[in-house]
Amino acid sequence: MSQVKLIVSNWKMNLNFKEAKILVNNLKKINFKTTPPINIICPQFILLPFVSNLLLKSSFILGAQDCHYKKKGPYTGDTSIELIKEIGCKYIIVGHSERRQEYKETDKTVKEKVDLILSEKLKPILCIGESEIERKKKSYLKILQKQLDICVPKNLSEIIIAYEPIWSIGTGLTPSLQEIIEVKEFVYKFLKNNKNINKVIFLYGGSVNSQNAKEILIDAKVDGSLIGGSSIKIEEMNKILTLG
Ligand code: PEP
């Protein structure tokens, strides 16, 4: 790939210790003929220390799938950013639609998480996306604008935005090239004009696989991708990460 892309693997609630080890060992064997993408691996929390060790001396970078919006306190069952950072994560996915839907996370909570992540000098990967109804009603740009407006602070030197249409996640459906480009340009423009952010790393996520990766990553000229289902399949990742 001529431009170095950012590829984020979201393993979600998949893989046990044995499976994670096999996958990481195989990822480390990938033969990159040109400059490799920047690869972020986001396992479930209990796997983080284990995967952190497996990734030592590799070019893969550790990330987390979420964090709590408070630094510490009485939040039974949650994981603090302090531990996420101590274990070696550099990036944190935030505002994923599965968290917004399953745990009723609002834009306000997502913004609190973004602020905390930035204050800890880690990098948020902020997910935004519209539902199927919102896409059909053509209100998607309004929805995305609201998410960006609430969740993104002003005057950042850079921000990573993952555009993940909810109707595309895990469904096999993807927007057309033109639809992805429209959102990409909208996001760049909105964040420049309204948040004074000139460097936006725009990722597309939703049913990316080895069949459509070239069109999405190269033809739509996005800056990278957030990959769920395909990220735990070595044959898929081998092809996606070595796209020429
Ligand atoms: C995701 O969960 O962020 C995602 C993009 O999932 P999938 O690739 O499986 O659609």
C-alpha cells in the first residue's frame, strides 16, 4: 500500500488463550513485502497481559476495546484506564455501536471517555455510525454530525475517527465506494471547520474482508480500517495486511 494505513483488529469477545497465541504467532509470521500497515490489536481485557507479552519485539501495537469514563472508583466489573495503560495499550476503541446499543452509552459518556483517554496521552479510536433507518431516511449526515459535535474536543492535533455504519457491522453489507467517500469528506470538513482539527485519520469499519479490502482501503482512499469478524481469521488478515 503506498499510504501507510492504520488497521485496527477488534477481536470483540472472541478467542481464548490458546487461540490468541496461535493467531498472534501467525500474524507475526506475515511476510510484508512493502512497508507494513500500523497494526493495532484489541483483545478482550483478560487477554491483554497475555497478548501484550506475545507482541513484545513485534511491530504490532496493543489496544483496548473500551475503558471506563472515570479514572477509578466504585464501578464493579469495569476496567480502569490506569491498568489499560500499564499493560501497554496505546489506543482505545471508544463509542463502538455494540457498547452504545448493549450498554446504552450516550454521546456524553463517549465524550467523557475521549477526554479521559486524551488526558492519559493515549489515542482514542472514536466510532461513529448511523442505523439502517437513519441511512434510509437520509438523515445519516445529521446523525454523524451530532456524534462528532458532542464527542470530539476542539483544537486537537489529530483524531482517529472510525466510521462504522451499524447496518454494516457483522452483516456482510457495506456502503458503496461513493457512500464511504461522501462520509469521509464530510468528516474531514466538519472537524476542520468546527473543531479546528486538520489531521483526521479516517477509518472505515463494517464487514471488511479480503474480498472488499482493496476497494475500501485503496480505491476509497480511507486512512485505514477497523476490522471485527475478519480480524480473528489469519487467512483474511494475511491478505488484508499485505494488499499491494
Ligand atoms: C466492528 O465490530 O468494529 C466491526 C467492524 O465488525 P465486523 O468487521 O465484523 O463488521
